[in-house]
Amino acid sequence: MKFHNFWISKMIYFLIGCLVLLLNQMQGLCFCPGGSAVQEVRGTVGRAVRLKCNTSVSLPVKGVYFQKKNLSGLYEILVNGFYTNSVKDYLLDEYRNRTRVNRTERSLDFWDLKASDEGHYKCFFMPQDTLKDYDTIFHLTITADYSVPTVTMRECSDCGEGALSYELGCSSFGGYPLANLSWTVSEGSNEFLLQEGGSVSTADKHSGVWNVSQTVRLNCTQPTNVSCSVGGVVSPPISICKYELSTLTLYGEGECRNTPSAGCLYNYRSLLHCLKIWSKKKKKAKAFVRDGSHHMGLTVL
């Protein structure tokens, strides 16, 4: 008789083990109440979302808990919940201070979201006095807006094949998911990007958001506007490749000198100022005046 009971006990334990294994394998499948689809939930880095069990059962609640799908496809990561006894001792530090379960609404409040919170979650809802449980599956998508890109420029007349080139840099931060950086040159211009000087993408260790930057070079053929965009956010355009107007340099009030440096660029105000001075002095003299320390001349390209 004892031998018979021993084998019955062994058989029961075996069947229970098989049942647990089968349930774990089935957790990776999307079986939702009434054949409903997975609930899509969108969250933003640093903000909050609420996951609510999809059930109309009004029976007293024995337990509600939320679990996240792991890399093996099983819902084994306990996020939060409640049962006959408290589950706080079983919570990971990752969720302990960022989640709260509402027993009345049978929901999970989730705040200070991170990029790593993206994934599939399941709500296990167990009414009292019944063996039936109700599951709801959520797919949480996390996003974050990139900052308005910052564009920098540096004149680089000796780093390209053209007469004048510019080295352009673009950077944007705080976005998720990782996005490509692209450049836009004003329509109708003949400028072209010579080559990428380098692209860098780094993720924040805490929040998981991305910082992206890139350097390019551009050959000048005519004045043009350039902008860059990251994740749909576009920088204000900047104007480059402006032609050199004059090699005049202002030396204090009422004095202009000719300068041999071809790398100096001047605006119209400087040019007009010098022309006025030159015109006034021309009325007083028919030729240039040289007194040993000053030489006045005008060169217009």
C-alpha cells in the first residue's frame, strides 16, 4: 500500500511539473481575452503611463500583478503587484521606486520612464474563489524628442578641392530611438558635401536617450543656406559661401588701408564707409597722399 501511494505521489508531482512547464511556454504567445489585440501604449522618457487590466469582472480580487517579457520570451520579470501577501520584497530595484499598483482600478502606474522600459508586459488578474485568471498584454513603446540641432561652421580654404570650403558640424541630444542625421543644402545651389568627417552616437547610461553629431565638408561655388535635421527636428538655416567684397580694413575713425590678406571678408557697411571717406579725400586731392606713415588705397574685387 505504501509502495502504491509513493508512485501516485511521484505521478502527481510529475504532472504538476509538466503543467508549470507548459504554462511558461504558453506565456510567450499572445492569447488575449476574447481574442483581443495587444494594447499599444506610448510613453515618453521621463514621464509616466498607466497600464490597466482589461477585465469587466466585478468579483473580489485575490491578486493582480504585472510582469515584463524577458529576452527568452517569457513573462518572468516581476514589475509590481499584490497578492495575499506583499510582493515588495520580490521587486527589483529597477521598479521598486517607479511603480505603484492601484487595487481598485487594477492598474499599474509607471513613472520616470526610461528607454529600457520599452517592451511587452502582461497583467495577471485573479478573482477570489475561482481558479480562472484573466490576462491582458501591453506593448509599451518609448520615445523622446531630439533637441533642435546646433550647426557650427569653420572656414577651411585648404581642406577641400575648391577655392573655398567650410567644415560644418551638427549635433542634437536627448532623443529616442536612435535617428539618422541628414543635411539640406538650399535648392538650386551647386554646392555639394565633400565627405563625412565623422559621425558619433552615444547613449545616456541612465535614461538611454541618444546624443548624435556629425562633421562634413562643403565646397563653395555660390552663396547658399545649409541646415541639418535629426529625428524630424530641423535646425535654423545658416548662410555660408558669401563672396569676398573687398580687402579694405578699417583703422580707427575716418581711415582705411589696403590689406594684402585675402582671407578677410567684409560687409556692405564697411565698404560704403570706406567709399565715403575716399570720396571726401578725393575732393581735396587729385591723387593718393603718402606722408610716410599712411597709405590710402581701394581695392574692389
